[in-house]
Amino acid sequence: MQEPVTQPVFRFAPSPNGRLHLGHALSALRNEAEAARLGGKLLLRIEDIDPTRCRPEFEAHIRDDLDWLGIAFAGEPRRQSEHLAEHGVLLDRLAARGLLYPCACSRTAIREAADASGAEPLRDPDGAILYPGTCRALSGAQRTERVASGEPHALRLDMAAAIEAAGRQLSYVRFWPDGREAEVRAQPARWGDVTLARKETPTSYHLAVVADDAAQGVTHVVRGEDLEAATDVHVLLQVLLGLPTPRYQFHELVLDESHDKLSKSRGSTTLAQLRAEGLTAREARLRLGFPVPSGPDAEHGEPDHHGSDRQ
Ligand code: GLU
């Protein structure tokens, strides 16, 4: 049984598919600062649902970097890959309401269909081509047959049906570090029929993040502004599944010299590289605009008990 929420609950939720960079450090530090401001606790969640990209050694590196930064988390981390059955229960509930359909289209097929149509394709807030709904048109019998045949397929949310099923205006409360709050209207329709279970894994980012925020009793989500638009899908899923909607805060992203956001896929400088070049945790905090915690370590400048790979 879940205990009544007496204390705000925050989480930092990295994916172990590469080393952390300064953008992740900013996110973790903002969570730490906001949890301290509101008297909350901070949890760690490892978002490792992608078996093709996530590796246990990256989780170990993440924990080492967070330890070096001096961020303390309450309890043991939650690994999403250990909770796929719980995600499946939520999927079944959506399926039972007729809100999901199997889709066998590949990304290439979606792009080719868009090219063939000649028209400029509609895009989601991340710039990806909106799924044109090809498999939504399958009859009930064809859907059943597809699933029974074992053909690899994703499960997509029928967005129009889901919004109708939610049956009310969707919104969430956004909060800022200066204490301001505002109600924001969610517009999930701009994402189209999002994938809730992928071909290669029986869950998805959207489903897993909603499931695990609820399971961990998260009341305050602090994430990068690149995930602001995705929050609309999360609010829709929370309403459909009867889960509480946390408050949300979006922080600025750390940009590189070419003003692009830092990213693992583009090989941005990692915290490990900066550490090897001699950056201290204290300098990292100051560089990202966070005060250095006072305490026994403060006068040493650098928390040297973490400094095994410093030079
Ligand atoms: N795992 C996501 C990431 O590393 C963040 C999840 C979230 O804040 O919802 O970008």
C-alpha cells in the first residue's frame, strides 16, 4: 500500500546508454536544489528499457559521476527494466478500452509513405514525421490476426480516441524555482498516435515514465525543456490510467560552442572527460550556477573521497 504523500518526491532519471555530460549534471543538481527548497526527497531511477542501447557499465559510470558530484539519493535506485510486467498491466488496461492498435510500420516505411505523398509531412514537436495512421485503419479481425501471427509489431495509442476517452480538458501545474506556479494546458494531439510499446521492448519512454513516476510516488518532476512538449502525452496517460499528475518544472539546456544541446549521440564532452582534465565537483557546480554545499567537505574545495580518477 502506498503511504500518504507527506513529503514532496523528486527523481533524477538518466538512461544508461552512455556517459553523463554537463546537461545531465544540471538536471540532477536542479532536482537536488528544488528538493532542498521544498523539503523533498530525491530518488534515482535508471531508465534502461532500451535493450539495444543500455548497458550495466553505463549505470555504474552514472552512479560514480553522481557520487563525484556529491548528490545524495534516498533509497535504492529503481531500474525500469525490472518493472516491465507493471507497464504491461497498464497497457492491458488501455487495450481493454480499445485505445491501442498493433502497428507493423517501420520508420523507413513511414518516411517513404510521406515522400510518396508529395506533400510536406506533418511533424510532431520533436520534428519527427507524424504517424499517418496506416494501421489504425485495420479492422478488429485484422488486428487480432496480426497479433496472433507473431509478426513483430508496436502498440500505438489511438490519440483521437484517447483524448475523447479522457473526456476533459487536460492540464498540469508548472512550477519554477522562484516559487511561481501556473496551470498549463496539455495538447497531446500534436504528437499523433504515439508508440506505447515498441517492437523490440514491451514498453516505451512515455508509458514507462508515467508508470514509474506513479509507482515511486513522484510529486515533482524536474526535467529539461526538451521534454516539455512530451509532458502533454504523460498527462493524458495519467488521466486515462487514473494516476496522479505531478507538478512539472523544465530547466534550460546546456549548449555547446555551436549552440546545440549536449547529447550523447553527437559525442558531447562527458563528465568523465572533464573529470580527467581536472574539473572538480565544486567547479562543476559553480559553472552550472549552483552553490557549493557547506559541510565537512566544503573547506577541502574538492570532495577528495570521490577523486580516484582525478589527475
Ligand atoms: N530518461 C530521460 C533522459 O535521460 C529523462 C526522463 C524524464 O525526465 O522524463 O533524457
